[in-house]
Amino acid sequence: MTVRITMICGLSSVIFLASSCDRPALTGNGVIGVFGGVGLASGSFNYPRAITVERLGTILVVDKAGRIQRFSPDGEFLSFWRMPETTKGKPVGLTVHADGRIFVADTHYHRVLVFDPNGNLVGHFGSRGDGDGEFQLPTDVAIDDEGFIYVSEYNGNDRITKWSSNFEFIKAFGDTPVFGKRLNRPAALAIDRGGIIWVADACNHRIVRFTQDGKVIDAIGRRGRGLDEFRYPYDIDVREDGTVVVCEYGGDRLHWLSPDGESIGTWGSSGRRLGELSGPWGAALGVDGRVYVVDSMNSRVQIIKP
């Protein structure tokens, strides 16, 4: 194991770089690495809020400094670029297209920006409003196998919109009551291999599933800290085998679901020590069974292999 200690703005940032081979966990609950630390230097974070994994296993993280930083699968800083505008606010969601383009939910500018792998802006769509082709605070982006784009939003719209690969608006759904309750801050999206859209319905403390045509399949969970319960699910991702991981911002844990939506386990607890979480905003599934957790209030990313 390699340990690098740097001083950033008077604070020490300890970065454990996991090797590419299997190695012992650093904690009893499966942490195999951690990177980041508080600061504005490259490789550190000012409150990280979203994460995604590129096809070759590299990691992208966006923070409240308006930076998108790229890291190796082991957490080594590689490069970064900045959002073009940040005065009104910073992004909270991003995803990678199969062709390598990076889609960013530019939340407070009510649009989606598209970058090439080098961080050059190559496209955008959406504008502020509640009509067709408009957004109110978009939170996340997901892309299905056919190239259709889905965007979640809140602040009154609280819906999912579907777009063509050419950024043409197709339809909105989820904007009517789902089992008695409208979506309330849908914070994240994921699409499984069967085309089912999983939505983290954060302020309703549940997961809602839709077809690609926007028809409701079911709603999973309720508020709480047990199995089949959630506290502010802010992110969601799906493995190739259909297993789902939910990141609970209010629960300080990850919550594992079967492909059918049944709770099969949780990971994490509240705290500042390695293996604990404080206000995690995101989680992404990486290579070799790794999970990357955006431990936001601790300004770090923990790598686990549960």
C-alpha cells in the first residue's frame, strides 16, 4: 500500500492508494482505499457531491468548487476542468455516455451540459421553466442502451424528462401522484439491463421504478433506518447482474437491493473515521467489484469492496 500525506490549506490529507490487485481491507467493513481531503488543490475537495465511473474505470467527481476531477481507479489525481459558470450554484449529477461524452446536470443553471472526455464543452440542452424542454434544478442524467436521455429535476417540476440522442424533448413523466404521492426531489437515476428506470425519490424516502415509456412499475421503501427503509436516498447505481446500490444522504449508509427491489443489506454508519460516512451524496460502481462513495461532509471518496 502507498500512503501519501500532503498539506492543503493547513489541513492534512491522507490518501491511501489501493493497488490493482486484491489486498486486505483497511477496515473491518471492507474499505480498501480513500482519497481526497479538504482543500482546493488538485486531488482534494470542497464538498464533493456527485460521482461517476468511466468505461476504463477512471473516476469523475464534481465538487462545490465547480470542478470535475478525474482520478485513476485507485484514487490518483489525473486531471480536472471547471464548469463554465458557477456564480448561481454548482452541479449535483453527472454520467458518462457509451461514447465517452460526459453529461452534467448543471443544476442551478437549469440545463444539461455535455463535455468531451478532455473537458471541452460540446453541447447543451434545456432552459429554465416548467414546460416541455425546460428544467427546474435538474439533479441527474441517465442514458439507456438506445441512446435516449433521461433527466431528473425538482423545485416544483419534480419529474423525469426523456430526450432523444439529438437533445430533442420527447416527454415528461412522474409528474402525477405515484401511489398517492408526487415525486419529491428525485435526486438520481439509474437504468438496469432490462431498461427499468430506478429513481431515488429523496424526500419521499423511497425508490420508484418506471418503464422507459414512463409507466410506474412500483415504489420501494419508506422512511426509516431498517431494511426496506431509506433516509433521503440521494444516489443510485446498478451492477451488471442487476444488483442495486442506494446512497442514503440522511442515513449515512449504502443500501443494497436485489434486481427485484428487495433489501439485501446495508453498509456504513455515521462518523468521521475511515469506514464511516457523513452526509454522503453519491455512490458509483467501479471495476473489480469496487464501490466509490462520495463521503461529502468528510470531503473524501472511500473505496469499498463489501
